Amino acid sequence: MSRLNVVFICGSLEPGKDGVGDYTRRLTSEIIRQGNGASIIALNDTFCKGIKNENQISDNISISTLRLSSNTSIKERIYQAKLWINERNTDWVSLQYVPYSFNSKGIPINLAIQLKTIGHHKWHIMFHELGIGIESGASLKHRLIGKIQLCIIKSLRKKLNPKVVHTQTQPYLKLLNDLNVKAIYLPLFSNIPNENIILKEKDINSEIIFVLFGGIHSNAPIENFVAEAILYSEEKNIKISLLTIGRNGNQLIKWIDCAKNQGLQIINMGEQSLSSISKTLSRSTVGITTTPLPLIEKSGSVAAMLAHKLPIVCVSRDWNMKNRNIPQFKYIYYYQKGNLEIIIENLMKNILNDNYPNGHQVSQIANTFLTSLKGKQSNGNA
């Protein structure tokens, strides 16, 4: 395949502070490793001042980046982005889209018009998120904001005319199709490289370590889950503990309080290096996610846990889209009140049989991404 030159546009590029930025950096490094040209523009960076040219490192690959502060006028940011893209003889511009990455209120009304002024390039869009209020029972406020956000997606399609569109969840694929946006499924890879450290064999008959990594969503059935974990521990004489690691957010205190009040051992590790996170995930027994099951494919934390061969228990609030079936995932167990013992027994059998995958590898996803772009490469720019 011929060599491509891709410029990615995301919101922010502060390492460890922005999941989409971390994703974009790791994807870019792999694209470069595979012999292509790639660089990144952070168009609305809230972690830097002014205009910042710097090289960032991911997986031992140096990446050219342009970080444009959110405090700089949008006119100047678009101008600088246009210069950067034109200087690099760019084949493709890839927009890594999350509405809140480009506007603090999640309503980047003029984004499509602004990006259109960059020039006549082939556009790719990865929809990491579409908007809020798309679930059944959403509040009126969220539904209204969501309708505006969906209109912005239509505007991006119309103004940029992307030749390739990706997203990473089945519900998003269906919703984009309803908006007349033809998208292709591109699963997430882990932002946490697996260091493949050699560990002693886990004795799952004497100890279970649950690990809760990354952002915690609200309204999860914490009390029921913790109570059932303690009951299982007492009945089976198996030590059970809970580790929390990463930037968990303001919901963490509820988990800590609940565990302490009911007597479950909990260790809060906080933010850690990539190496420390990898080691912690490798040493744990079961991952916990609070991302609602229909959206679990968009969770970077889930991707990281799968990459470290962890089975996952989904402890989340009820969430569903109207007229959409809840997807089923082979290695992810959906917790509901009263079923934790069954979940643990089932996942233990698979652990003993080493039946868990290594997740999606960044090299495979990068190759799929490039193949999609190269398949459209000969179709012209317009």
C-alpha cells in the first residue's frame, strides 16, 4: 500500500488528561510506525496557553503536535491549523469528534463551518461520542441539547463531506445511519500498553481482586453489589477486595464510603503512570465498569482491562435507547441485583480455562483505519 500523510484534529493533547487525546496519540504513533506520515492538532486545548509546537512521545515514537489554546481566538486557531495542514502535504484530515472537546457546553455550533475553511482535503471523522439525551427516559433539557448535537453531526456531514466515517459502538452506528451518515465500525484499542509482566498464577479460589479503573458513572447500584460481594466472600471463604485506580471523578467517594460502611476492603490508588496501571490491571482478577452496557464499546477503561485479559462486570445504571436491543458481549457480565454469585462462578470457570482475549491491538486497528482511507484514496478530493 502507498504511504499516506494524515493530520488528526482532536480537542486536547495533555497526556493522561484527555482520553480521546491519548487515543489519538497512540493511533498516530502506530500509523508512523507502519511507515506513514501523521501529526496531531489539538484545536481547543484547555491545558496550554497560546500556540504550542511540541513533540510528544507514544510507544517510543516521536509525534509532531500543534496545541492551540482554548483561550486563543477561534479565528487564529483555524488559521494556524490551516497552515499546519498545508505545510505537510496532507492527504487526509481526521476529526476525532466529541462535542465537549470543542465546546465546554457540548454545542460547537460553528465547528463544521470553521473546519470547512481549512481547505479542500479528504475528511475522515471518528465519532467517539454523539451527544446526550439519546437514552430512554432522558430529561427534557438533555433531549433538547441532544437534538442540537445531532444537528451539528448533520452539519459536519454536509459541510465536510467525509469520505470515511468510523465509530466504535453498535448503537452509534444505528443512530448515525438514521442521520444518513454511513459509518463503519472501528473498535477501540487500549490506551494502556500491556507490559506483559510475569506474575505468579492467580489463586482465584482464595482471593478475588476487583479493579475499578477510570471514570465512574453515576447511579450505579453500588450498595447491592458491595453487599453481595461481602456475602460471597463469607460463604465461600474467599478474600475479596476492591482497587480503584486512575482519574475516577467525583463518584469515587460514594464507592469508598459504601465499601467502608459495609466492610469491604478498598484501596484507592489514584492517578498512576501507564506502567503502574498496567501492573495493577495484570495483578487484578476482575474488572469493574460503570459505563452502561449499550455504550460499553466506547469505554477506554474497558478496552484497557480487556487488553490485560480481565473479565469485566458491568455495574451500571439502567440505560437503553428507544427501539434498540441491548447488545451482548461474550466477556462482559451485566450485574443485576441478586446475580453476582452466578457471575463470579461463570467468570472463574473462564479464568481457569484462560478463555479471555487480549482485546483489540493498536496495530490491527491502525491497519484497519489505513485500509479504509486508502480504499478511498483514488476517488478525488471533493
